[in-house]
Amino acid sequence: MPAPDSPLRIHLSEDRRRLLIKEIMAWFQDEYDESLSEFRAQGVLDFFIAALGPAVYNQGVQDARGYLQDKLADLEGEVYEPERR
């Protein structure tokens, strides 16, 4: 897990966190027909943020970089305006 002061640490707003915890609890009930306490749902959320968050974040950065590199490689083709002579 990144250090607390790391710029890459994933922060969720309290509203988003509450919503995700409720969604985890509902999903667990629907999928496994068992209730999950809010405390345990928080633990599941924290685990997945720590385990998957950095990989998903890094993949998003890689995808964005690749997209921008493709656009920059063809910058002239994308924005070239013929000149009148």
C-alpha cells in the first residue's frame, strides 16, 4: 500500500465510500445470499482498493498516454490546414 502522503494514493470521498459500501453489501447479499456487516464491507472495499486500485490506476494512465502519443504522432495530419499560395 502506498504511503499516506503518496500522490498516487487512492482517495474516495465519504459519499462515494458510503455508496460503494452499500453496493458491496447488496452485491454480497444477492450473490451469496448472506448479509455482510458495514464493518466487513469496509474491509472488502479497503482490500480491493489496495489490491486492485494501483493496477487499475496505472492502466488508465498507460491507456491515456498511448492515446495521446498516437494523437501527437499524427498531429500534422489531425490539424493541418492547407495554405493558399
